[in-house]
Amino acid sequence: MTHLVQGPGGFSPAGQPPRRKICVVGLGYIGLPTAAILADRGYEVVGVDVRPDVVATINAGRIHVVEPHLDTLVEQVVREGKLRAETSPCEADVFFLCVPTPITEDHRADLSYVEAASESIKPYVRAGNLIILESTSPPKTTEDVVIPHAVPEHLAIGEDVYVAHCPERVLPGRILIEAVENDRIVGGMTPACTQQVLDFYRTFVRGNIHATSAITAEATKLVENAFRDVNIAFANELSILAGKLGADPFEIIELANHHPRVNILTPGPGVGGHCISVDPWFLVEAAPEVTPLIRTARNVNDSKPHFVIEQVRAAAASVEKPVIGCLGLAYKSDVDDLRESPSLEIVRDLAGAGLGELRVCEPYVTAEQFKEFPLSSVEETIAESNILVLLTDHSPFRELSADDLAGKHLIDTRGIWRKVMAEGPAVRPSLPIDPGCDNVIRRAA
Ligand code: SAJ
């Protein structure tokens, strides 16, 4: 880490003005951990969120999102007076913009949050300040949105004020570790912007920090997530193909991955979350004529829930009084995040399909937080269902035994029960039934 000069109440690399006060706009899954890490590093941090309930929760030393260890850290830095939350920004030395960048129905970037956050800090931006866009954004957002909306006209970029895009790359469930340990990219609007922001990141990041331009940083982040989306699409297409061939897709992938140069990801019910299912569209929107693969991968992953529904329909048709137990609503394992979740989409469609009664189980969300469907416990769902659809591979579902699952029609969209079923005496995996679905396990004859 850079040698820090302890200035009056702040840290700064040698030869730079002391920067002691930080304003983080947007206290969601990225903003709150970032604010807490900086406060723990000794900065005075003001977190800003438009939601008064979120501000009140944080100022009470509590958190509104599920992320390992974040509750302890926030409680500590609020108690120590290093972090406080407000509903509007204030003067600071460094401004972080950590707001959502969702997409519209027709897959276009919605930059209204970035615009509003940029506008909100403009009255407080002073010479010497750093402005950092952490939100994953379409190429040129820093130049075309942040600068015109956040920087007072009389301040020169790269001389008076330093603007950069530093995309977060953290995996939900490991945010506090990865925000500090992962390599980071600092993309400044000018080389001076890059240097000033890079030196600042040196004060709290242990990973390597790579310097580049703002547009390259924006594109790199999108490319990382598009790469993963394309690979997951390959796995999902495989899972449908294997069904047509009457083979087990998970076994094929397991065997293929023994090849030294093959690393196929894992099929599932689709791709969710506000990252991998969103960010590739920013690249498609930027250059639709040259991104057929990225667009196709999005369409393959977005169509996978349909195949899962057809699996359930086939299983329900073979049962007298179907009671369909849906295991998981979150977009991936062991998180409480339902955004863009294929699991939730499937349960909604099943609720409208009238294939049978539904039992919905989501261990990471409470009935207070989620009112769309009544939630059942794992035990109730297992006991009352004759068809079980594994949608999100949460740990509690991974721990189910062959006896728990015995006698049920199982649709295991993520292949987590293959081993316990292979060992279990009660039932045996059977070949997928048409159309092209993953593992369906029938009751033993
Ligand atoms: N998924 C599969 N099969 C797999 C892997 C994932 O179906 O083999 C599904 C998951 O179930 C989920 C979706 O893909 O629905 C995305 O999950 P994820 O764990 O792949 O990623 P995220 O969205 O939680 O986090 C990603 C990460 N990006 C990459 O790994 C390239 C993270 O590092 C980013 O910081 C994050 O997006 C982000 O904020 O952009």
C-alpha cells in the first residue's frame, strides 16, 4: 500500500492535498460496503441514500442488505462515529457514485440514477476533489453523464477536479474481501485524473491497481460480465441439447472439464442478478451491428426459464394431485437478492400456469420482505410437495438427504442432488424426459 502522510484528520499520498472526508452516494450492495471499508480505514465517511429508512437503519448501526460480516463492520464504524448516513450529499474531498444502472424493457441503459446522483453532488464539488463512478455503466457514461451533471463549469477536469471510473468487481457473498483484495481498474478522464484516483485507491486496496482511461475501464467491466454470460449460455444450451440426446448434461460437463483446456460453467434455470443479466446489453446497445454473440447469449439464458416450466408441466401431468415445491427465489445461492432472478420468474409463471398447488421456499427472505407468495419452510415444502423444483442452490437445499427427497418427482436445474441421489437407495436418476430438460428423477418402480 502507498506510504500515507497522516494529515490533519486524513490520509494522502506524499505530495497530495490531505483527503479526509468521503461522500458515498448510494448505500446499496456496493455503496454500503465501500463506505464501511473506507470508514474502517480511518476516513470520515458520509453515506448518502434517498431512502430515509435506509439512512435510519445505518445510523442505528444496522444494515438493510444480506452480506457476510457487513453488519459487524457497519455497527463498529457507526459506533466509532466514522460513518454516518444522510439523505443528501455534503462537502467532501472524494465523491463516490454507487447507484444502480438498470436496463429498460427494450434493453437500453437507464442512467437516470447516475444523472441524479451526479446532479446531487454538483453544489458541493470543489477544486482538488475526486469524483469516482463505481456503478457499472455503458461506455462513455463518465464523460457524457457524470462530467456535465456533476462538475461545475469553472473547474477544469484533470487540473482542478479529478474524475474517473473504477468499476466494482466484487462477488456478492464475498464483497468485504474482494473490494480490498481484488485487482482494481482505475480509468481516469485524463492521465492526471487516473494518477490522483489511483493514489487514493492505494490507501485502501491491497490488490493490484491497473491504470487506464475511463472508456476502457467502462468497457472492461462490461466485457468481464459478458464473458461469463456467454459461457453460462453455452452451459445452458448444452443442458437443453443433452435432454434431446437423452444424456445427463451435468455428467457431460463434468467429463468435458477433465480436458486441460475445457472449463464449462454450470447450467441453471437462467441468469439473474443486476450484473450478468444486464451488463452485456450495454455492449449490445453500444454496437448492435457487431455483437451478435453477446446478444444471442442473453437470449439463450433468458429463454432457459421456459424450459424449466416445461419440465414442471411434464412432471405435473404424470402426477394425480400435483403439489409443486419451488426451492429458492434468489438469483443465486446464499444471497437474499431477488433482482432479475430467473427463479422468481419461474415461480411467477408457475403461479399463473395452474399446473398444481405451489409451495414456495426462500430461506434468505422473510415474509415481511416478500409478500407476493406465502413462503413455506424447507421442512413444510418437502413434506407437502410431490414435485420438487430446485431453482436456487442455497446451502439448506444442498444439505437435503436422499430420504428427504425420496418418493418425489425432482427437477434439479442445477445438478446439486446428483450425488446424493446416486448414493441414495430410495430412488434413482432417470434419463431426462422430453422437452430438453435437466435432471428429472422418478420414483423407483
Ligand atoms: N450462474 C450460472 N452458472 C454458473 C455461474 C453463475 O447459472 O456457472 C448464474 C447464477 O446463478 C446467477 C448469475 O449466473 O443467476 C450470476 O451469478 P454470478 O455468481 O456469476 O455473478 P454475480 O452476478 O453475482 O456477480 C458478477 C461477478 N462477475 C464475474 O464473475 C465476471 C462479480 O465479480 C461482479 O462484480 C458482479 O457480477 C457485478 O457486480 O458486476
